[in-house]
Amino acid sequence: MTGNLHRPTIGVFDSGVGGLTVLRAIARLAPNANYLFFGDTARLPYGTKSQEFVARYSSAAARFLAERGIDLLVIGCNTASALALYDIKSAVSIPVIGVIEPGADAAAAISQSREAVVFATEATCASHAYQRALARRGFATHEKACPLLVPLVEEGWIDTPVTEQVARIYTIEALRTASSNVDVLVLGCTHYPLLRPLLRRVVPQRIEIVDSAEATACSLLQFLRGHDLTAGAPTYKFFVTDSVEKFRKQAPVFLGLDVELSTLEDVQRADLDATR
Amino acid sequence: MTGNLHRPTIGVFDSGVGGLTVLRAIARLAPNANYLFFGDTARLPYGTKSQEFVARYSSAAARFLAERGIDLLVIGCNTASALALYDIKSAVSIPVIGVIEPGADAAAAISQSREAVVFATEATCASHAYQRALARRGFATHEKACPLLVPLVEEGWIDTPVTEQVARIYTIEALRTASSNVDVLVLGCTHYPLLRPLLRRVVPQRIEIVDSAEATACSLLQFLRGHDLTAGAPTYKFFVTDSVEKFRKQAPVFLGLDVELSTLEDVQRADLDATR
């Protein structure tokens, strides 16, 4: 896409609220755009489900957003990016960006040793999507499923001794099979950036922590080059498949303090069962 | 139901695998029956979802089982029993038994002080179904949402220091508003019986722990009086909405060691989207 084009409408999709960390990173880098966010809160979490269901639900969500005129779709969900990128690309005719490739790029940009650890959901780890993406960049990768981190974040236990203990156990287990050369940890789930300060204390200092949200925002700018995305104010529309009230309550912690409260004015229920 | 009737077919429904603790208790007490179990594993967990979705999913599952000729349906899921009992009863024409009333009966049978604590999911607590059921039996009730216990059990951290710490935090928070007269703790989620030995160490000794599975089995016997349920061997059929393999892997820990491996021979995928 080149030339002086219209102000784009960008779709961001997640199984729930975690993808709001991706939306936040994108909107900060590209404020001159309209954003439609879709959170499949009635069927979350995807991280423990099978490929077939993740593909089915994600494709339905992608079609829902495509029908509302988005120019580009960002899959702000590692599990859907890992398990269903091709299904989603087949379901819609607009460009689709996942978070795995940008995450792997971000790791490649800072690693010297080419040995990485990835923390992700059970389903993302089982797919080995990060392992393959990082192998193409010359990495040996140690994937570690961390299924308790999402519920801990959702419970709001962002910085508690229990969460630290869980993070410590996962870190020890992840590093057990690794060499001492590991110099990068990829946060392969959009919930995990909220645990970054805690993880920074737990993970050895030689290991840099990267999350894919900012790398994904850079990918998006490349895709939409020609648009002037940097000046202007974003607009937001949110669609969720379960309770609007619950989403309004959970969203601010993921969107962060720099997003104004008016951001969450337009939240609607979407019935994906009926639109599939 | 009275008289010397045919060998009954009993449906047990849960959002996932937790209801297997109920199936186990029932089949132990009433082995002379055919059991159909339905686990809505593609949409679990229900405990964090809204009433509307729990009612919609549960009713679809109830219809699925009713179409397969069950004589009676046991809702082996506290969240569905709390939020959707009337929706489920409206959806099918067979008798339906939830776990809340039997659980309240079990508490009433052993409590002297009539002051109880209930551990349950977020959705079950928000519905106050246990509070109401226990109030009808003269109880003051302290409900405590314990959203981390399900993921801890599913992760297999049945008896770890982290789980003990989480249980301790929940127990302290639950008892903070209670008087020292509390003498019963109701496990209001079918995952929690697996944590019973750990909870027994954490919860003050004066407090008895009850789970509703056995009480539900007694209710069922009353409903099916006239049938001789006690002599014979049960048959099992399982339906799940997500991966059969994953269910086969998770089920044994919930069914317990006294259930033979052949029990899990007949597990089928059910597409609830198509049958709704």
C-alpha cells in the first residue's frame, strides 16, 4: 500500500482482553486510524483448546471484522496466530498480521547467542510456531507452557508472592533444558506483558525480555506505509461476545493508564454464533 | 418413579472434566445404570462467563443428552446449576437435578452453628445461589470466589506449595468476614474435591468440609427409587465438544483410581454448534 491513502480502519482480534496490550502498542505508534477490537470473551481462553476450535472461532471473528470494513487485521492473540493464521487468511481477503513473526523478529534483533526461551500457552507451545519462526532466524528455542499466568493476571494478582513463585517455577523448568547462553525470553502471550516487571526480577539479568506487541506495531506501519499514521487521534469501537460490563471492568488494566476513559465508550455485544 | 422399572440411562453434564467427580460418586452408589457424560470442553470454563452464555450452552448440552434417551439429567457443574437450572429444566422434559440443593442439604446435615463458608467460581458466587439455598436452611453464608483453584487443578498442581499458599489466602479472606462459629465449608465447584486433602490441612480443624457430589448421588437415588441401582456394572459413553485425546488424558485424575481404564473407551466428539 502506497500513496496518500484514506485514514485506515484497523481490526484487532483476541480471544479476550489480552490483545488490548497489542491494540495499545499499535494505537500509540499509529494514532491516525480507526480501531475495531474484537474480543471473543464468551469462548476464552483459546490457550487450552484444540486447533480445530481455535481456527473456527478465529475465522468467524475475522469475518465479523472484515464485514465491518477494516483495511487490515491484526491477530492480537498468540494462540490464534500460532494455530490459525492460515485459516484466518483464507477466511478474509484483507491483509492479516499475526504476532509470532514480529515477536521472532524482535528476538532476532537483540539476541547474540541465538538461544531463546518462549513462555506461552499450552496450545501455542504444542504448535511449536515460535520454535519454527525462531529456527528460520537461526535460533535454538526452549518453549515453556505457563498455563497459570493467564488466570493469575485475570485475577489481578499482577505482583504477588504467589505469582512470583509460579513465575520462578516456570523459569527454572524452562532453563533446566537450556544452556547458559540463553539471552532472550519471548513473552508469547498477550497477557504476559503485565507481568514484565515481576518477570524482570525473576529471570536472570543476562536474559532480555521481549514482547511481540511493539514489534507487531512496527510490522503494521510497514504494511500501511504511505498512510500518515503518526498525527491524529485514534477512534475505538469494541465488540465482545460475552458481558460488556465485565469487559469495561477488565479492559483498563490491559490498555494502561495512558488510554483515556472515553476510549471505552463504544463497547457492543457481538453474537458470533449468529454471524458465523 | 416407582415400581420395578428398566435399567435407567442417566445423563451427567459439565462444562469440562470437573463433573467427572460427580459421575464417579453417582456411579459408585448406583452402578446398575447406563451413563452418558457430556463435557463442553470447547467452551469451558463457565465459571468466568455471564448468565446468558452459561444458560445457552447448558441448555444446548441438556438437549443433546435428552435426544439420546436419558431418563434423568444431573448437572454436574456448580456454575450451570447456580446460573441456569431453570433454563435447563425448560429446555428438556426429563427430571433435572443440580448440585446446589444437595450440597446445601449436606451442609445442613452436619452444621451445628448454621454459619457456612462456600468456595466457588466467580459466576457461582455472583449468583448467590448457595447463599439463598443455605438461607432457606437457616444459614448465614460467606461466599468466596476462588478463580485460581480450577486452573491449578487443571495444571495438575494438586498438592504443591503454590496451591497451598493460594488456598491459604482464599481461606483467610473468606474467614475475615465470618465469625468463629463457622463449622462447615462447602466445596462449590466440582474441581475442588481433588484439593480436599490440601484444604483439610489449610482450613481450621473445627470446620467440616463437604462436597456436593455424594449428596447429589443420594438425591438421584431418591429420584429413581423403585429401580434397583445397586447391583450391576455401569456402562459409560462420553461426549466432549473439544479434543477427545485431551479428555482421555485429563479424565482419569477426576474419575479416580477405582474406575477401570475401559471406562474411557467410548469417547466421542459432539458438535454442539451444529445441534443447537
